[in-house]
Amino acid sequence: MISNGTLELSADPAGIAQAADLLRQGQLVAFPTETVYGLGGDARNGEAVASIYAAKGRPSFNPLIAHVASVESARRFVEWSDQAEALAQAFWPGPLTLVLPLREGHGVSSLVTAGLDTLAVRVPAHPSARAILEMFDGPVAAPSANPSGQISPTTAAHVRAGLDGRIAAILDDGPCGVGLESTIVGLAGESALLRPGGVALDQIEAALGTALHLHQSGDTLTAPGQMLSHYAPDVAVRLNAQTTHGDEILLGFGPVECDLNLSADGNLTEAAANLFAALHKLNSTGRPIAVSPIPDHGLGAAINDRLRRAAAPRDS
Ligand code: TXA
Ligand code: MG
């Protein structure tokens, strides 16, 4: 199916093969991962990577994650370590990204790392993502498939709403299971949590056997996803709301009366999976959004991180 030149591919062998072909040609393909939909391009092809930044309107200083099919493939691009091995064993394939020193002869475009001497790598778990990566047989740079700064996409329809006509294809394989971006752990210096995400901090610390340094604003090594206003709907967002004011619409959590509930049972995994779709939906009403308090443990930390950024004052 074609609309504005953006092909819709299905999650079958023909669709996977076409996605891999387009990537080989330097084209951009949006594909599902277990976290969010990614906007993929060949990480070794500078023009392809430049067109990712252009399609998203992304500031060029914000580096991208290289997605690969396996640990063996990741090790071709970065300096591996015991800590990397422990985390990869525990969580790959899955919603975890590791930032490691680039290895000599890596071949990845410097646009992927935005000139840093480290690379963010991830082996995703989603079957369609894995199939594309295996067939493509190379590193795929993939930020979330949304215009920069806006709400992340957890369905193919979200991707189309933001990027239709600006990318070659979207492979549709339904909604993403985790619904929050990967957790990013920096292992290039002192081990640090650079972004909370789909794997909870306590699980990571348990696998490492040590506590992670938590990013403080002002630290020099940052994941620019930590920019305060991010994941932003067009409408205002107010957090920790017990009731609504004026025209507000309530995004609930747990047993509360509300317009839309992230999880009526108070289940944080379910709430994470529903978060971005709920923000997309409420955003389309044009009404300001009030959000119930969400507990800050487990996946709640990543949910609250995204909500704080959605609620932050905008630069422009
Ligand atoms: O779940 C995910 O991680 C999704 C899916 C598509 O895999 N991708 C994603 O990509 O969230 P993106 O570009 O929206 O966020 C990547 C984050 C950014 O905050 C970026 O600054 C950080 O990773 N990052 C990338 N390379 C880095 C590096 N070398 N050092 C520190 N942070 C890095
Ligand atoms: Mg993003």
C-alpha cells in the first residue's frame, strides 16, 4: 500500500526482505521493536544517517543507537568488557542499550555517534526487528520514529501520523509490547544510568552486582534524551493530579475515575505499554492533560521520567 510514497510493509518474509533491501539502498524504514517503533537507516552510510536526522528534524548533536542482531555483531563495533557481557547475558535481546568505547575499524558513520568516541548498541527482542537485522546483516541506526521532541510511536499509525511522506517505508507489526524506550547504561567510564527505560534499575544493578551512578544534570556525559522538554504533546500536561481543573482531561492510574486509565489495576508494566498511545490519543482531543500520581519504583521510574519531560516547559 502506498500513501505519499511511504510504503506500508507487512510482517511477513516478503515485507522483511523488502525492508532489508531498502536499508541496503540507503533508504529509511520504520520498524517495530519491543520498546517503540524505530526509524532505521544503514549506520555505515553517512547519507542514510543524515536523512534520519532530516526526517525527524533532530538536532545533529544527538547521537543514535546502533541496532544489531547479536552480541557477536555488537562486539565488532565496540570495546567489550565484563560488565557489558554480564548485562548482555542478562537482558539481550531486549530493552537495554549499552554505551561503550568505539572499536578501531568499526565502520560506523560519525553522524551516528555525533562525533563521540562511544557508541550506543542494542540487540532488540522484537521478532520483526530481529528478522530485518539478520537479513540486513549490518548495524542499523534507529532513533524512535517520531518527529524530534514529540511523543514516541508505539504503533505504525503513530509513525505515519508523524513521518508520512518523509521515509521510504513502515513495517507494521502491531503495537509495541514494552511501550517505553530502552534503558541506557553507560559503560565507557564510570558505569552510569543514562536513561531509565524498559529494564528497571534494580534489575540492572542486580545483574551487575554493583550500584550504577545516576545521571545528575551538569554531568558531562549525558544522553541528550535527557533534554528536559521531550516526548511533548501539543497540549499542556500537569502531573500528580488528584482531580481535574477547568477543561482538563484525566489520564488515570489505578482505581480512579478518569477519562483514560493507564492501568486500572495499578500494573506498571501495563501502564508503560499504554503510556505513549494514551498521550497520542489525549493529545488529539486538544484538551490539557492531567495525570494521576504514578509510583516511582520499577518501571514507574521510566514512566515518570517520560511524563516529567512531557510536562516540562517548552523552549519554543
Ligand atoms: O528503545 C529504544 O532505545 C528506541 C528503539 C527504536 O530502539 N530508540 C531510541 O532512540 O529511543 P532515540 O534516538 O530516541 O534515543 C537514543 C538515546 C538518545 O537520548 C541519545 O542521546 C542516546 O541514546 N545516545 C546515543 N548514543 C549515545 C552515546 N554514544 N552516548 C550517550 N548517549 C547516547
Ligand atoms: Mg526518541
